[in-house]
Amino acid sequence: MSASTAREPVAAPAPSAHLANRILHLATAAAPILNRVVLAGSAALEMLIDDPAVRLPRLNFAADSVFQLLSTSMIDRLAVDLQKAGFARTSRTSTADRWRGERGIELDLVQVQTDAATPRQFCLEYATLLTHTFKPDAHLAVRCAAAPAVLALDCASFAEKAESVLESEEIERAVMLIAARRDIEAECAAAPAELRSIIVQSLTQLSASDALHTVLRRALPDAGALPCVAKRVRERIVRMAC
């Protein structure tokens, strides 16, 4: 994969006022590294929600308060700039460092390997290439992972963990994105074949599962009272699994 694979950045959907304010705080605090990172994770997913007709529960997964920033640069090099910006490293794993800054901002700085040794690393690399841009103010720009990459990352994590459909937070997030992103089908159809394959594999398992009905009701508050909502999303999942 090369830089030529990257798509031109597109305009980001308007996030909620709360999320926009959080991203402004992040971008201001982490300004020295913004041009070398891409926002992923739950915040990136919430940025992609653009269908006002779909009501979702508040994204309340364990890591929601932590921003996920991806980088193909060596994260030890970025660490110097984060420390100068007032961040302190609070933990480290083989693939990511957690940093805490002022106003309680926490971020996971994730090292993206360019050799794509696993499906998840492959998706992480594409997430740094397929992006849209959000400008929290006139002077700052945050690159965010695009919808196919965000969806593929959740699907790859689901496959890697080998959890059941009912136990998977990744599957629940995937259903939310599929339900509330108006152009998700077209975007995924135009995505690289490798990403589509990862998405199709997980959605095929989901569409064939007896637990799909339960997952839909859990991810979509209106699914119980409005069966047409669940039906529409189920049909979309089935189409995307083909």
C-alpha cells in the first residue's frame, strides 16, 4: 500500500456541540502533532453519524472518554512534542501509549505498522489513508478516519477477539454506524477490496446470527417500538454482507 492509495479528504459531517468542543480541546492541546495523526475510535465514529432520523443511545463504551490517534510515524518521536505540550505518559503497551493532558484530556497514541501483518493492522493503515477533515476552528484541522475504515476496524477487532455477536461491543458500534450513516453502503462499495472483504466477513456472521434481532434492539432504541427501523437496518446489513 502506498500514499497514492489515499483518497482526497472530504468535508466532515457536523458533530454534536459536545463532541466538537471536546475535539477543539484535543486539537488545541495536541496541535504540535496534528499533521502526523488521524483520529479513530469512538470519537471518529460519532463524527460520522449524519442521519437525524435515527436515534442512538449515547456512546458509552469503556474507552469513549479516550481519544484514539493513529500514526505511521514512530510514536516515540511524537512523544517529545506531546511532553512539550504538557502531556504525561500514563501507560504503555506494545502498540500504543496512553497520554494525559490538561482538562483531563486522555489519548491513546497508536503505532500503525506499514507491513500490515494482521487484518487489524491492515485496517489501521487504511484508516490513516482514507480520511476526512474537521476544522474545530479557523486555525486547526483534524484528520479523521473515514466510514469504511472505521467500520472495517470494528469488524477486524470483532474477528480477532472471536467473541459472540451478543458479547461484542465492536458489532454494536458497527450496527450504529450502519444504521445512522446515510451513505455507508455506497462508501463501503467504493472502498478498497481488502477492506470490503473484512467488513463482509463480519456482517455475514452477524446477518446469519439468531442474535441479530437482539443486537438491533440494543443498538437502536426505537427498534422495539418501530419495527420498520429494525427492518430497514437489517436489510442494509444483509445487502452489505453480499
